[in-house]
Amino acid sequence: MKVITLREGKERSLLRRHPWVFQGSIARGGGDAGETVKIVSSDDRFLAWGAYSPTSMIRVRAWSFDEAERIDAGFFERRIRRALAVRERLPVASDAVRLIHGEADGLPGLIVDRYGDTLSAQFLSAGTERWKATIADLLLQATGLSRLYERSDSGVRGLEGLQPVTGWLRGEGATELTIREHEWQLTLDVAQGHKTGFYLDQRDNRKLFAETVRHFGFQRVLNCYCYTGGFSVAALAGGAAEVVSVDSSGPALERAEAHVRLNGFEAARHQALDADVNETLRRFLKEGRSFDAIVLDPPKFAPTASHAERAARAYKDINRLAFKLLEPGGALFTFSCSGGIGNELFHKIVAGAGMDAQVDGLIYAHLGAAPDHPMTINFPEGEYLKGLVILKSA
């Protein structure tokens, strides 16, 4: 077993059971890509077993903090079954669920979503890549399914020295799927959709949006960065008379329109705009348009903290414009999925946007990812999605 020795004082994060060891924390030692290594302190105390990555700034990802545990097929079987047992206890109103959520489930670099009878997985670290075949077999064994599609095409694989990989890892067949979410039906393509195929993390927030539209009787809704229209379907289900969905992806908008039809809503109640969101918001202001409810769910503007300053300006600008377009008493559902933007900073950005727009508002709710995308006490970096619901003051 190869040994990684940390610099003096660098063992504190592992003692707190944080699973990452950065390059600068290592005094000596190494290994092959994905190889299991023993991590010890400067005075040779055992700290953890981890997967070594020769090219990543996160040089080691911890598998286990138990010295007696062995990293073998039995280890992965236990972790997978534990994660699935947690999901069985959660109130997930869908046949699509996040089964494995990386570090939160003790499996750094592994993301697995279930869409009905199909699994879609991302192997994002050198460690999960090395154990891929074993993990794939164990996932199918634990779920009783036969199909697993691989979507290891995220850019973070490049940081691990890994090439993108997509395609059927186990089984075969159509990649176009239909799922149930609350009382709606939605479709996705595990081969072409974002991430593993769909954004399951917004499931409960979409439900809250439908309930908010219904409760306040909102009629005119604007859904920005709508992707395939999940929030648009929610707005229509809540009784909105007019929903405008804006995205710069034609295929995503086509699917959004198909979702409107699939759920039995009148096509006349929905308008899809293939356009830049920022430009569209400015144009609507010039035209004197206004809305009772607006959703801002943009892509990741700040993947790391180093991008935070520029991203903050972008977030502030779209929120300022949204505040101006929002009717008094209306609701703004605004989100950030940027890991480099924390909750406190996001709150400040939105507050600054309100001040620039010369409006005030009440915070109706703080939002995050659905509970099948957990964050643990020891890994706060897992809290990537944050959201605010603001009722604009009259």
C-alpha cells in the first residue's frame, strides 16, 4: 500500500472528516491514477484511505476514515446500499431520483440518477474511474435494473486527467425517457440532456412555484433560462394564463413546448422565445411588459470562488432587470448553482439588485436542492444550489 504523508498541521481537515486533500498539503508520496493510498499525518498517524489523482489540485479524495476498512468491492456495495436506503426513506414525489450524490454519500466523484427503469451515471474522479466496472455491476445489482448510461462528459474529468466518455455502460436501448414528477410528466434524453439528463435538484422548487402561483393567483409568468420548461409546466399547473419561456437553446425550447402539450395545457397559454435572457429582459422593459412571477435559474456563472466577482455582476444585472419587470406583490424565484457563490454573497447580490432597481421585497423562502441531493455537515462545498423567493413590496 502506497502512503501519502501530509505536511505538519495539514491533517486538520481530515480529522474533521472533510474528504479532500489538496496538492499543497502533501509532503511526500504518490500513486497511480485512482489507486487507493494510505494517508498519514506528519507524525505517521493514520488519517484515511483515499483515491490518488496525479493531475488534480485535489490530489486525494478520501474513501474511508476507518483504518480497519478495506477499499474493495464489498466497500462499494455497502456504500451504494446505504445511499439507496437513505433515498427509500425520503419523500420523493417522482420516479426519478438522485441515488448517489458524490461526497455526501461517501463516494467522491460519483453521481448516479435513476430515471424510471434507467440509471445515468457520471464517473468524475480518478478513483471512481478505476472502480467503474465494479460500481456499475453493483448499482444494477442493488437496484434490480439492467440499463446504465454513462455521462462522464463533465469538464471536471479533464482536471483528473480523464477523457470524456458517454454511452451505454450496461444494457442498451432508447435514451429518450418519460418520468413522473409530482402530478406532471416530463421527458429527457440521457444521451443529450444536461448533466445526467435532467435537473432533478429543482424538483421540490418547481412544486413550490406551482403552489405559489396558485396561492397568489399569478397570471403572467416569465421563466428565464427555462431549459426544458419544468418551471413553465409548474406555472401552468398553478393556473397561470400566460407563461413566457426564454432560453438560447432551440432543442430545449422544443422540448419545453412538448411538455406543455404532454401535460394537457393549451398551447396558447405558453410562448417559447429562443433568445438571450439579458437582452430579452431589457427589451421587455422598453416595451413596458410586466409579470406577476419571474424565475431566474441561470447556468453556473462562477464555477469557483476565483470567478465570483465577475459572476456577481452578472447575477446582479439579471436580478435588477427582473425586479423592474415584476409587478408589485409579485414573486421572484431566483437561483444560483455556482459553487463559488455562497448563500451570504448571493443574498447580498440580490439585495444590491433590489436597491439598484429601487424596490424592496420580503424574503418568502430560502431554497436549496431537493433532499435526495444531500449536503453533509463535514462537506459544506456540497451546497451548490441556493435560491431566494422574494415578494416585491407594493
